[in-house]
Amino acid sequence: ALLDSQSKKTISIFRGDSLDLDITVLDADNEPIDLTGATAKFTARTHENSIDYVLEKNLDIYDPTNGKMKLVLDSTETNIDVKSYPADIEITFPDGKVKTVWKSTLEIKWDVGR
């Protein structure tokens, strides 16, 4: 499964900014994966092998039959240390199977205005 054919793309945002990111989960044939009854979670950690997270957020699956979901982060959630955090998105399907569909980096950039 891929996110809009870019499973390794970094999510980059200025510290303290809001994020509203539409995501489509696609199979190997670029067809949407049915997310009916599934849940999705975004997690960013300080280090890849850390059990502690700096940010964890459920995604809104708003068009499940077309594999569409949205990651929404508000300014308080992104007001964290400026650095790159290992991050992923996992989907839990109704049958209990868990699939990581995106694994890359959440990059928090320095904002001059803060």
C-alpha cells in the first residue's frame, strides 16, 4: 500500500503551524484500498527505536471506499522541538490486521515568527 504513490515522502511543516493533509491509500495497481471499518494512526517518535512518541494522532477516514483519509494537526501539536522525527502511519483493518502504509519523517522547521 502506498500513500498517493509516495510512501517515503517527508511531511514538512514550520513549528507551530497547522497541517491539513489529504491522503489516499493505494494498492500496487494504483487502485484505492477500501478502508471501510478501518482505523488509522500517525505516530512520530524522537528516535526510530524509541517507545515514547512526541506526537500521536488518529486520522479521519472520510471516504473509506476510495481509500481517502486526512491528517489534521493543530498548532499546539506541532509546537515541538525543531528537528526531524521518524514517523509512520499504520492502518488497523476490521479483521485485526495492521499495515504500515507510510514510514518516513516529520520535519519540524524553524519559524522566524515564533
